[in-house]
Amino acid sequence: MALSFKAVVVLFALIAFSSKVHAFGAGNIASIARIEGQNWRHGDIEDTLLTLTLARIAGGRKFSKLDVQRVYFGNWLRDYSQAVDVGTLKYVSTEAIRILIWVLGFLSFGYGTKEFEVTTERLRCYEPTEHIDNPMGYAEGDDARNYDDRLRGPVDEERELSVDPRTGLKNYIASEDLGIATSAGLVRRVLLRCIQFGRRYASSENDEDLHEALRLLGTGLHCLEDYAAHSNYTELSLIELGESDVFPHVGRNAKVEIEGAQDSVYPIVTGTFGGVDFFHSVLGEISDKATQSEVQSLENVITESQDGPPSESFIQNLLDKIPEGLIGDSDNQKDKMNEFKAQSQSAKENSANVSPREPEEWTRYLDDVHQQMYPILEWHDDLIKSINKAIERIPVLPELVEQIQEQITVFVFSILAPYVGPIIGQVKAELQTGSSEVIQSSRTQQHIVFDDDDCSNPTHSMLSKDHFSNILNEPAGKIASQTIKWTVPQIMECWDNEDVDPERTLDRIISGVFHHPVLRDYGEDGAVDMRRIMFGTVQEWWEQKSGDEQDVLRGQLSRDGIREGLNHKEGVNDCGHGCGKPLTLHKEGRSSSGETSDPSTSAFGQAVGDAAGGGAIGGLVEGLVSGVGNMLRGDSDSRPERESGEGYAQGNQYSGGYGEQNYEYGSYENSGRPQR
């Protein structure tokens, strides 16, 4: 089963990771590592947002690192929601999946409560439209709503998979008037709610409204970022530049006539997402054996780590050195630690062997686990926030409080282990499914666009640019970054000005991003600006290459080059179902010298940085295998970095991120050209 199998592997990988969390060494996970590079995944949203300005109702300042975390949380959830799909729901309850992802979210963001809690409502479930995935073959024609009524129904191939002659795009991408689920409709729905919460915050001044607006912003941006990474937009742009031998990822006979184009063109398509595609997307390679060996390596590392010294005594000794009142009552903090430890020990000794096959008892057990976990995470989050305030008030103390932050995280993981461990064990037992047959049957679909000249339904793994190894990862990532720069200021303007029509703004955003490059000079009400920016990004990337480099790329991107895998760089292994570089884990502190820590000094930080990009479970496993071992041998020496000072915008301009250019669309004159 294609998507069903994908969901099983998502959860299995989450299990492999979550089961190891409690034993990882020193470090406040959310404050340790910063990974820089030229490769792109969804995490690049941070670097882009940090250059932009929040709405005036939210302070009119630059996005802070914590603001970006709140946005990225919404983005990150969309990749991990893929675990809630038919394949897992056949065996495991939604609540068990949620708890595992909750723990993983705590690891990735450093917080697990309030705006960073992974709730059922926030996690939701897998929706192909969120990733612009081609829904062909979803649930093998079964009605997935029988497992969870939030999942989509059977695919209407005639309506959903056809190409819209008005746009040159597959209908499931942006044909909102056909009564089908579309990515454009999802973006509209999510960003409209984002605007509603932003405007509500203007009157309520309730931080919860602002945090929800930021999370929804991340959810909507996730889909917009995926357009260049998951479609053949970049290839078709190169063809528009005269590179006719670039393979369009559809069959030779798949050209269509579209309104506004002089000649027939290849359509914009995205990939179907099956079992092999999932391996390729999140593990970076199709190798069941490699996956199992990584999991086994992690299990060996954790077995070794069980003999490590406890962290609570170290924390208590350090708390005694903090001046009274600086981070609350130190004695009370120590009492809480002792209480949590006693409860955890009791849970370990009285662990019930509850099976998911006993639904009522399993549900009660999971509810009890939630009730036990929340106070622990809440204590952690409140204490970390107090420590961050202490850093601001007493700048001579950062190295001391950084040590406390790191050890608190280790302590919390060790406390959570007896609660999460039984869930992991039981869920693993339920998910022992044979994957080799699924992989073999799915492999036959990988070359369908080479074997069928009429085919316009390539697979995700053949088409996507999610991987660092893909030679088009860079231009796709640059397009995603430009998309954010163009979109976010318009959303901020909607937050601030209730006279701005949200529907008009969303029409412009959707039409500007979801388009065919042959129509780059069309688009009403300012949509043409984004179209030209996207095409110009590809053009600039291509023209910066030397003649020799272009010749090499022509061979790699040709029909034969793609079929032989030459469009992937040798020796580069990575993973990820997203476009944007790995999440930069935000540091709430910095050294007394004010210098940012070098990520190479923290083996654990390096491991987490490799792991935390949205949906990048393969890197998560691979990075931790290499990094945790070093960390356990005492190589960790992280130094968190505090948020930089806030910059405040002047006047009412929302910079689009393009030098002196500012885009004000409230009074934009229509181009007079037909909307595409």
C-alpha cells in the first residue's frame, strides 16, 4: 500500500527517534546548534523571516528568533502530520502518534506546552494538498475516512488529475472552482484564518491570538514553499530560457494548449507520493537495510547511555548558586524535580503492559500519560523562560545558566522515558509489517514517465528537489525564500489594516505563486510581480553558471541524465520532505563575550541541527547516530546565543526584501492582462 506504507514508516522513524530522547547528553535542545550552508529545506524560512518586519499591531519590529520558532512550528507540524494516515491508523490510535510527535516537538523546539504543544487539532492528519502532492492512488482507492474522517476521500482522477487549460497546472494544484480539494484552496483557508487571528490580536492583545496567527502563517507558507520544490516549475523555466533538452518529468506527448501561450507546453505537475517516495524523501535513499541498521545503532547508543551519571544532582547544585529570586524559589524547583523523579520511578516500576488492541484500556492509558507528561514539560518551559529572563538581567551569569538549561533538558528526557517508553514498545510491536514487497511494487512506478509517453503523473522521488543532492535544490530553495519575502509583508498589512481586503490579497498571492512560467508576464493586481521574481530567480541561477557548468548541467538534466540519476550529486546523502535548509535551532542565550557559539564545538548540537529540519527523519536518525556517540563521550560544549536586539520599522512600509523596492498593493493598478 503506497501512502499507507509511507505513514507506517513515518511513525516507525518517529518511534526510533523518540525512544532515544531521554538519554541524550547535555544541552537545551532548542538552544544548541546552528547549521549554515547552501543546501535548502523548510528551515530556511528562519533566515528569511528575520529580515522582515512584523505588523505594527505586533510591535512593528523585525521578526525575532522566538517569533520565527512560532511560525516554523506550524510549518514543521505539516511534515509530521504525515504520520496520521491510513497505514498507521489501522494499527495505532491518533493519540499515541500525537504523544510521540509531541516529544519530538519538545526536542526540536525546546518547549512543549502552550503555543508549542502538539495537540490533536494542530497536528491534524496527512493532506496531499498541504505538500501539493499528486493524490493519484491515495489509499489504493479505499475511503480513508473510514479510519479518520479528517482524511480525504477517494480520488476523482478525471477532475483532479486533468490539466486546467486556463493555467497549465494540474487541477488539484489551483483549480478552486471545480469543487475539489486544491492546494490553492488550502492556502486561502489557512492564511485567511491567520489574518483573522492577527486582527483579533489587534483588539484583544491576547498573546494566544498572536501565537496562533504565527503558527497558521507557518502552515500556509509550508505549502507555498513546496511549489518550486515539488513541481517541475524550475525545469519548465529552464525550457523557457531555451534549454529544450531539459527533461520536464512528463511523457513526450503530454504537452497541452493553454490560454495565453503561443505554443503547446508541458504542464506543471507534482509527484505521487508512495512507499518508495517516502523512503527517498525522508531517508535520502531507498534502503530498508540501512534504515534498520541506523535504528539498531541508536538502540545500542541508548543502551550505553543508561549507565551515565544522573543530571538532577548537578542541576540542584547549580540552582543553589543562583541568587534568590532570580529564577524563582530554588527550593521549590528542587522539590518539583524530586516529585517528578519519584513519579517517573513509580511509573517505571508499575508500567502496565497495555495493548493497542484493547482500545478502551489503551485510551485510558494514553490519557493518563498525557496528564503525567504535561506538568513536567510545563515546569521545564516555565523554568527555561525564567532562566532566559535571568540572562537578560544578569549578563555576567550566562555560562552558568546555560549549563542549567542543558542539564534540565537531559533531566526532563530521563523523566519522560518511563511514560513514553511503553507507548514506543507497543506501537513498534503493532507496526511490524513487511516492507520489501511494498518497496518492490512501488519501484515499478518510478520510471513511468519514461515508459509512457502520455503520462503526466511522475513520482515524488523522481521529481522533487527536497534533497541536498539534487542539483536543482538551490534554485528551488531560492524561489521559496523569495516567495516568503513577497508574501509575508502582504499578510502583515492585512493584520494592520482592516480596510485591506483579505480575499483580494490571497487572490494575488495564490495567482502569483501557483502559475506556469510561460505566463510569467501575466497576472492581475500585482500577481505578475511574483511570477517575474520566481522566473528571474531561475534565470539568475542559470546565468551565473559558466559555460562549462551549463554544459554539465544540460547532461545531468536531460532525459537520460535524469533516468540514470545524474541529477544528484555523488557522495551527498540527505533527506527531507521540504524545501528550505535545516531548522536553525534558536538560541535563547549567548556567551558573556556576546559571540555566537561555533556549532562544531557541540557534537550534540550538530546532531540535533542535522535532525531537526521539517520531516527530515533520515537526517534525524543519521545525524544522531554520529553525534550522540561523541556527546556521550563528553564532547559537548555548547554555548547558547541570546536573541539579537529588536529592530523597529519606520513608517507604514512593509519591505518586500528587494532593496529599495516596496510593494503596496492596496491601490495597485491592474495590469490589464488576463488573470492566470
